[in-house]
Amino acid sequence: MDNYTATTWYVTPVGWIWVEGYTNPDNPTGDVSEVTYASVPGSNVTIGYPGKKLVAPRTYEASFGVEQQLFEDMSLGLRYIRRWERKLIEDVDASALDMDALMKNGELIWDETRWVPIEVTDPYDGKTITFYGDGEYRAADIYMVNVPGLKRDYNGFEVTLRKRFSLGWSFDLSYVYSKATGLVQNTYWESELDEPLYNNPNAHTNAYGRMSLDRPHQLKLSAVVNGPWGINISTYTRFFSGYASRRQVDSYPLAGYDAGNWVVNAEPYGSYRLPSLFLIDLRLEKQFKFSNSMSFRVFGDVFNLTNANTTTSWRTTSNHPSIPFQYTQGILDARSFRIGAKFSF
């Protein structure tokens, strides 16, 4: 399920209370001279909209498959998976756009007196990109609603080849090709339902695309072999496409204070991908059996056997003054070992 934690933050009477404002620098006591925002739990958000009550999100899934035995201990399977996520929840700032138009048919009509378009040249590819400066401050008017047209879709096709354990070995091999698309992303933090998609037009630029956790190709192999001296050798090996990524630009270096300080998607999710992952984990295990109900096992594990140092995260903004686009910011954990024992009775 999605991480709809922000619902609790917004509507519960038990939560954080805070005040934002400007202080007078000439006042040595630092008294607040102007309050710009105050948050009292359970009082700052309207649940639902006239004629549109808030309902729980829906997830629908259909799966169709066949499996055929090829040999006495081996089978081939094919499966198609389709998933729809509808009635997704997001917070909407009615002071930023035409709320009636949004709730009627999902139309986005941003308030032109507040959001001023500023066109600049993207230094990465020379194309024009538009930022929206907050030209006229207004107090937020937040609604928690099921935004029309806000959805996520998943299509997947799976092929499996399985050999049951016989003659001292077995394996389970699967390949999945999939595509996941939508507007609100499916990572932990972006599923909180308080993304700025309907609060700020900058957040909506190139927001629709592949899901950030989308991996089109996934190949997995689990296998076990009875080795010499009663030692079982097993592996979990997998190949994954890299996560979907995108290129972003920072408004301030290009448009200055007039455009505020926004980070805008210069290209949609899926325009770039992190490097593919190839991982091998290996286990050696020996069992000592004392009776039908009592046994002792010792095992050794190796994770990331090849010690791959594949990039798992990188810099997504392309106009940072010192950090280049796609600069590596995280890699796979290094090869590691684990030794353990288990006594069963």
C-alpha cells in the first residue's frame, strides 16, 4: 500500500504546531513582526470538496497465466499482470489554481496573477524552459482530495522456468518485462500525498513519466545443488534494469530571485536510467542430522560475490556550478561475508 502518512499529519488533532514569519532585525528581542503561516493540527486542511468526498485509494489487479509441464520435473509458465491505481489522494492548494476546474475534469488552470512565467535557455541542450515565479503571495488554502485523473498504471509480462528438486539439483528462473507509469511517483516519500503537484506549477513540469522504481527488465535465478561431502551450494542471482531517472534544472542560477528557488524536471522520468545491476549471492551449507526432529546446520554467505560497484544514485540537476549531471552519489554495498549456525529440534 502507498505511504499515506500525510493524511494523519494534516487531519489529526495530535501533531506538530508551528508558526512561520519574519523577524524585525532592529528589534534585539527578535519578536516576530509578521506571521506568514501558522499550522495547527487538524485545522489547516479541508477534507474533500463540495460534492466530492474523500475516499480510500483503489488498486485493481488482473493476472492471467498458463503453466505447462515440459518434463517430469520441469515446467514453463507465462503470465500477464495488469494493475490500475485510481482515486489517488493528494493535497491541493486552492489559492494556486482553479479548484472547481480541477475537481470537475482534472483541468489545470493556474492562477496567472500569482504564477508569472519566466522563460530561460537550458544550458544543457539549448532549449527553452519555463519557470513560474510566485509573483503574489497568498495564504495557502489546502484541500485533501481524490484528484481526477491522478493515477498509476502497471503492465508486466513474466516467463518462468522451474525445475523441481531431483537428481541433486533444482532451479527457479524468471524473467519479467514491465512498464509502470504515472504522475505521482511510487517511492516512500513521494507517496505521502503531500507532493507539490497541485500547489505549484513548477512541480508539474514533465512530472508524468515512468515510475522512479520502474525496472523494465528483471531476471532472477534461484538454484541449489547438492555438492560433495553433503554441502549444499545455493545462489540467488539477478539482473535488473537501472531505476528510472530524469534530468532537472535549478531555477536560481538561470533566472535569479524572480523565479524563486525551484527545481524543475527538464525531461520526464524515464528519460535516463541508472546503470543496470548484476548481483550474485552465494551460500554454502552443511547439515548434521541427529534424529528425525533434531539437526544442526552451519552456513556461510557471500553477498555481492563479484564486488560490483554499480552506481545506485547520481546527481540529477544539470546546471549545478560544481557537481556535474549524473555525478555518482551512491554505489552498491561492497562484497560482504556472513557465517552462521542453526540448531533445530
